[in-house]
Amino acid sequence: LCRFTPEVLSSVATTCLTVWIAETLLMYGAVYFTLSSTAVRGVGFVDLLALGGYKFIGLVVALLAGLVGGNIFFFAALAYVAASITFANWRWLSAALSELPIAMQGRTKAVVLAAAGVQVFVMLILAQH
């Protein structure tokens, strides 16, 4: 394990905050440009910000599991938490965008799957930082 220094804490906090806001803006933009401005009414920016924040709880759980059991427990916990968060995001976004017209349902599924699936990759990137 690495030795703790205050410089690392500020670097990680800045990186996490930047990635969190960028991810939220990209998801909001994807909903707005891919679907329509009416879809944005069902999905607020603060809602997307809250959904994106759950990944930090998962990262803490994975880091604690890694401290207790090593790399195997870390990656097992990270995979479990990432899958759980992806499922929760998929369910919430599906419910929020379910009232769109039938013509947009195909694009809605693609946007929801992409937005939920990106959580796994963001968690992996942040876990390596």
C-alpha cells in the first residue's frame, strides 16, 4: 500500500470532483441532445448529480474490502458495487424517461444503458487513481 500524504488527498479529491461533474454534464447533454428537451424535464441535473455520487460510496466499500482482504476482495467488492450502482441507475433513468413518446423509446434505451454502463468504467478509472 502507498503511504498517505496530504498532497495525494487533494489530488484525488480534485480528480473525483472533476470526473463527477464532467460525467453529469455528459449524461445531461446526452439526454438533451439525443432525446429531446421534454426528456430533460423528467431528469434534472441535480438528480443526475446525485446518481453519479453513489459511485463514491462504492469506492469506499471496495477500498475497505481491499484493506481487509487484499486485491481479490477489492476487485470482487468493486465489481459487486459497480453492478449494483449500474442496476440502480438503469432503473431510475428508465422510470424517469418512461413517459416519452413511443417513437423515442429505442433511443431512450440506448441512452439509459450508456449512462448506467459508464458508471463501471468511471469507478475503475477512479479506483486506479
